Amino acid sequence: MEGPPRLLTIFFAFLRLGLTAFGGPAMVRYIKELACKKNKWVKPEDFDHGIALVQTIPGATAMQAAAYAGLKTRGGAGAIVSFTGFALPAFCLMVALAWAYQKAMNLDFVVSCFNGLKVVVVAIVANATLDFGKKMIRGWQDLVLMALAATYLFFKGSPIVAIGFCGLAGVFLYRNIIGSEIVRSSFKEALGAKDVKVTIKWAGFVAAVAFIVLLILSFFDPFLYKLGLLMMKIDFFAYGGGYASLPLMLHEIVEKHAFLPKEVFMDGIALGQVTPGPIVITAAFVGYLLSGVLGAVICAWAIFTPSLFMLMFSSPFFDNFKEATIFKRAMRGVLASFVGLLLAVFISFFMAIKWGPAALLVGGASFWALYKGVDILWVVLVAAAVSSLILL
């Protein structure tokens, strides 16, 4: 019987897939095809179980799906190499684009392109808000939490406070519509399994490396230490996929610490759409503009590390909490809050645009195309080309 694949085999398989990983969560089906059908590393039912898990923990869905496939194939080491391989193409391209952005932003046609891309970012966030809303807003309770979160963030409140409040409020607001508590197995039994112990050790390894890196940075580069810690905080609270990181990143990078102007941050989001991989790769853009290549490395590493740790640590116990009443109520409250947070981001970005006939045309057409399911990469590229011609 053939044994498990080598780690290098897993790495290069996900590296190749990462080169064409456009579409965010839509990549999950291709990850499943790679891991379950093409290579038969993971049973389809196990992979589906993992997708249920990644939707209840923070982090970009496609990244977490790639890590879960690696975890089921070769344990913690497999998760790290699949995670790294899948993210590497997006990181490299984002660094190259950030370098080009700095060099070319004084050219008129480049300025025009990015003026148009800012409009596309507004359309992207509007479409994401609508898509999130259709999935998450199912009753008056969801609507109330969404409105509270949006209002609080619009008036410069902390997204983390909004998330925490809505999670806690959900425990009480949903008590009449969330079913009874079910616990399928005990934590004690789960901890006794050998493979579980190994997985937890790998989670501990990821946490230890993060602690050591941050400790070193705190002595030798306090600014990078602060930036890395900031990105980790953003990832730790980004429930609901990659787009959930946008309100957190906007608050921390633009509003609270004023590291970048809002317009430049929006340019980073736009560039994140022409790279493969998750939208949170915008963190590498932020890091490069603030502290060069090392800043990009630290920010990209930090924006992915907490969610990888959470995946490793929680996967053995998922059956114990996924059906628990309190957990389900809190998660529904948290996800409702993200609709509100995205709505507040949309309003903030909308107000940052100087709207004219050309901008309205590009923005409206972009939103319509995204709503109809046109690939986001083509929307961004076409909008950039049109904007460079009509000089928005």
C-alpha cells in the first residue's frame, strides 16, 4: 500500500494551485478536487467536515481549506506546507505590485487606473456586504445586531468591541430560534487519541514560533513588532472569511494608527484582487509600504498565523462544540455583526470617492458585473483599463 505523500509533493501541489487561486472562497472546490479526487489524499466526507470547521473559526476560507487538506494528509507539518505553498504566489506577486506601485504613482495614467480601482473597491465591498447579508440576515435579531455594529463602526468604534458585544448578545437574542445543545463526544476522550496529541503539539509549535519571532522583533525592531502583533489581532477576530478582515484592518491601519491614508489602503485592496489568493494578502502591501520587504514578510506571516493555530488546535474538538447551543447562538451574532461592519466599510469607502459621471458608470457597471457572477479579476482589469482611458 502506498504511504502518505512527501511534504515537498504537498507543497508543490498547493503552490501550483496557488498560482491560479483567484476567486477567494470559490477556490474551495478546486482544493477539494486536488486533495480528494486527483490525489486521493483526503476522503471527501472528511474534507466536507473540515469546511464546516473553517467556517466557524477566523481566517480566509480558502487558506484554511488548504491547511485542513494538508492537516488530514500529513498532520501538522502537512498543514504548514500546504498553507505556505498556497499563499506563496499571492505574496510574491503582491510584493512586486507594491514595489511597482511606489515607483509609478507619479504617472498620470497610473493615477487614473487607481482612481478607477478605488471605485471598483467600493463595488467589491458593496457586493460582499450584499452577499454576506443574504446569507446571514434571517430575522429581526440579525438586523438589529447588523445595525448596531454598522453604527458603532461608522462612529469610529472598535470592530473587536462590536464583534464581542454581538457574540454575547446573540447568546440571549437567539435563545428561541437555536435548538438544544448536543455534545457528541467528550473532550477527555478526544485528548486521549494519539493523533490528537500530535496535532496539538504542532499547534503549540506554531504558537511557540510566533512568540519567539515577536520576542526577537520587540528587541530589534519595535515597529515591526507592533505591526506583526496588529496583524495577528486582525486575523484572530476575522470570523466569516477574508472579507471579514477588512473592517478590522481599516480600523487599525487607517483610523486608529494612521499608518496609511484611506485612499492608499483602498489601492492595496484593489491590488489584492489582481493577485491569486485571499484578500487578506493586502497585509503584505501594507507591510511593504511601511517597512519594505521585511515588513511585507512579517505582515503576511502575522495575518495568517493565528488562524492556522486555531485550525490545528480546534480540529480535534470540533464535534464537541459545533452543535452546542451557546456556540451556535454566539456565532450567529458574530456573523450578523460582520454584515454591519462591512456595511460601515462600504459607507466609509463610498464617502472617500469623488463621484462624477465616469466614476458612477465604472462603479455601477462593476457592481452589476460582480452581482451577476463575473470573475472579480476580469472586473478589476477591465475597470483599470477603462479608467486609464477616461481619466477618472
